[in-house]
Amino acid sequence: NAGVTQTPKFQVLKTGQSMTLQCAQDMNHNSMYWYRQDPGMGLRLIYYSASEGTTDKGEVPNGYNVSRLNKREFSLRLESAAPSQTSVYFCASSEAGGGATNEKLFFGSGTQLSVL
Amino acid sequence: QKEVEQDPGPLSVPEGAIVSLNCTYSNSAFQYFMWYRQYSRKGPELLMYTYSSGNKEDGRFTAQVDKSSKYISLFIRDSQPSDSATYLCATPGTYKYIFGTGTRLKVLA
């Protein structure tokens, strides 16, 4: 029972480099999310996909792009990494999506990204 | 004002103590409230959720919501070192999930 799988677990980039964080879920969930977690800031939503074929901006989308490749996979791309993007990134999924009632989120184990 | 506020701690307690973790929220339209537990270098996992006002108990954990004061609490009885983690309160909100910043708890053996 894998749940939500994120790769890679750790990554170090130089300023200006690009990379893609991969996420896959095997729970047949409709909605997927990308969060970043910084000390004192909590979890902040970057982008989300309420259903296959749709994506929407969250709270802090600048500098990121996403692709909902299919129902299982949701990737996050940093086109030109900046030190301010140093953070821990979490992918999550949920059955319903859209802030519905008692929607529960299932998280991956995170990617620790450092941008030098 | 943040929609969900939480004291970041850290909170250190001896093993066996009763722990009280608290959050406040600003929007009276919020109805569901969750507590997520996050161990170091792991993703958050859902611990408990409650609807509207009242208590919900699950083993050593009790979640409580007081809608009149917009106050959310999580109580841990007979705390164990394995309870050492960061606890995040959250609500699905009206259209998007909203998290508190998390309270770091350390239970000392």
C-alpha cells in the first residue's frame, strides 16, 4: 500500500537550474496538491488539481508550474530555481477535492530541496 | 489575521502527562476540523477529525471544538515518547484546506 509517492527525497540545485518533482498516488483519488512547508509559515498551497485535466493556482504559485499527467500523477516544475524556493515540498491527494466537507488529505513523505 | 492560528511551541512534557494543543480560527462558516500529526522528516498524516461543536475520542486522543469561541483543542492522555511530533490543526475551509503552522511536541521519557 504505497499511498502517495514522491521523488526525489532530496535535491540540491544551483540558482537558475530547473527540475521536476514527481508525485503519484495509487488510491484513485480525484484531487492532488502541491504544498511547501517552511519554518514558521506552515503548509502553503502552491498548486492543486481538483480533477484530471484541471489545475489551479494556490497561495504561492509564482516560480512554479504543474502538470496533471493523468489521474495518478501530478508533477511540479521549477523552471529557474531561486534560493527562496529552498523548502520541503509535499504532494497530497484527496478523494473529493475542492474543500469539500470532511475531505481528508493523504501526504507523501516530502522532498527536501535546497537552492544554493 | 490568519484564518487558523496555532501556537508553534515547542512544548516539552514528561511521559504520562496530559497534553493540550490548541488552535483558534476566524471564520464561523468552518464546520470540519482536523488534526494531523507529522513526525520528523515525514509527511503529515490525519489523526482525527471532528464536525461542528463537541468532542470526539479515539483511544488516548480527544478532539474538541468550541464554535462559540472558535477554539479547537486536541488532548493527549498518558502521553508517550512516541507522541513526539508536530501537530497541525486544519480545516477544509469553504473552498480550500487551511492549516495552522503546527505545534512541536516533545514527550520526555
